[in-house]
Amino acid sequence: MLSEFDLIQHYFVTPPSDDPRIQLGIGDDCALLQPSSGMQLAISSDMLVSGRHFFPDADPYLLGHKCLAVNLSDLAAMGAKPVAFTLALALPEANPAWLAPFSAGMLALANEHRCVLIGGDTTKGPLTISITIFGEIPPGKASRRDAAQVGDDIWISGNLGDARLALAHYWHELQLSDDDFALAAMRMHQPVPRIALGLALQGIAHAALDISDGLLGDLGHILKRSGAGASLHVDLLPAGMALRNQPREKQREFTLAGGDDYELCFTAPAELRAQVMAASAASATPVTRVGTIDRELGIRLLDSTGQLLTLPLTSFDHFRTP
Ligand code: ADP
Ligand code: MG
């Protein structure tokens, strides 16, 4: 049986970082971070609980990836550059067959983004994975939820709804073809944090967030904090590759009120459309303009003819669903 010390040593200690901001990593009572001169720290935590955010038998490599990806996605939404993260882990057992791929999946993504694991905590308990991530951003450059302005365009990165479509298949709400299921499952298990786009939008985007609980609900957070409303062109919403093969009603439902998308929703002044497209090209991340920020509160859903739609949709809420 692995001791707690061995477990940390084997699976989470990486060679000392050559990053000057990481003054001290795993092994002491605290890690020591030295932010680059003049930069602000952007800090975020996300907790994933077995049976709630992932299936108890989830592939551990993909799970390791996803836990870090959802945290990186928060940095992307703010326009921050990843620096380091801590990992608090409750495990039912110290099982090497689970720990090895879990840490490999997590550390592969960490390396890709030069984000260093600098500490954490490990305890026995129901499988729970909690990460706190630290990023850097120049003061005043973060894209905050309260910064949307009337007249701004609303943009979405990538496409929406495929993760929710995979869930519908797992829940037997519908049956996907093998090809569509493969596409949708990849979106569910391997979200791509839009870090490069977030950085490229620094100074261009007004407000931004990452869509984790469905566009309608998440855009609602921006609107509430910014004291504004929005019009959304429902048929311009980019549907996921697998979702495109579903009927229009499904496409509307899952793009508007899916979940687990981890795409960015951001607002930017209409005068900066060319700059938004340049940021999209520079970061090799597609973006689609889907609406505008209005003075009138609430969200108005419009079809391609400009007709107002009423769709009975709500966003995902962990305290409302069984
Ligand atoms: P403490 O007694 O101060 O809580 P621990 O024995 O829990 O210290 O941890 C020892 C070192 O290992 C600390 O530097 C801590 O940050 C790090 N650590 C513990 N668990 C993890 C983990 N899951 N991932 C990364 N580092 C960890
Ligand atoms: Mg501890």
C-alpha cells in the first residue's frame, strides 16, 4: 500500500521548474510564487465530484485532463496567462492503476500550458478533485463579467452543445451513430481551454466568461453584473459537429442550454470586429458573432427572420437537478 508521502512523490512531484516565478514548489508547508513585475494574479478554483461532475468509472487519463482544463478555462475567460496550480485530492484508495493515468493526463495538459503543479493536499475520502489555479494578467486588462456595454457585439468561440449531446446519449435520451458519439464524447471528456484566444482578446473584449452551465444562464451572469440585456440570433449559434446532425429544435436546446462547453462567450465593441477576427486568426480559434448587448434587460431570442422566439429553457444548476 502506498503511503501518502509516496503517493505525492510518485505521481505529483515534477522536476524543479526553471520558471523564475516558481520560487518553491511541492514539499514545504507553502509554495512560493513570485509574480512577474507589475502583473496581477488571477486566481480561480474548481471542484469536480465523482457522480456529480463525472461518472465514477470515468477514464482517469481524460479525467486528469478535464479537471485541469476547466480551471484553465477560467483563466482563459479572464484573459490571464497560466502560471501554476494546486491540487486537493480526496481518494477512496491509493490505487496506482488509477493514479498513474490521472496524473499523466493532468500533467500533460499542465506542460502544454506551462502551468506548474506547486502543491496541494491528499486525503482519503469520496473521489473529489479540487484545483486552484494561478494566472497572470496586466492590471486593468482582465475581461470582467461586469464590463459589457450597450451596443457591444456578443461572440462565441468554437461551437456549442456536443458535450450535452454526449450526455443525452449516456442518459439514453437519444441514440447517436458511432461517429457522432465519438465526436460528442471527445467534446465532453477533453474540453480545450481557450487560453490563446483569451490572451489575444486582451484589450479588445469588454466582458467574457467561459460557458460551463449553458449559454443562456452564463450570458445571464454577464448581463446581471453589467446591468444590461441581450438579443441573441439563435440560428447563428454554432452547433457542435455532432449536434449539426440533429433536428433544429435539439440544436437550439443544446446550444442555448447545454453545459460543459468550455467555450468563451465575450462582448466587444462593434468598431473592433476586425480586431476580434485578427485575435481569432492569431489564436487559430474560430469565433462567431451571435448577438448584441441591449439596454433593455432580459435575453431576447430571435430566429433567422428576426422573429421573437419563446423557448422553455433553463440553465444547468447542480442544486436543482437530481
Ligand atoms: P501538510 O502536512 O502541510 O498538509 P502534506 O503532507 O499534506 O503537508 O503535503 C506535503 C507536500 O506535498 C506539500 O508541499 C503539499 O503542498 C504537497 N501535496 C500534497 N498533496 C498534493 C497533491 N495532491 N498534489 C500536489 N502536491 C501535493
Ligand atoms: Mg496536507
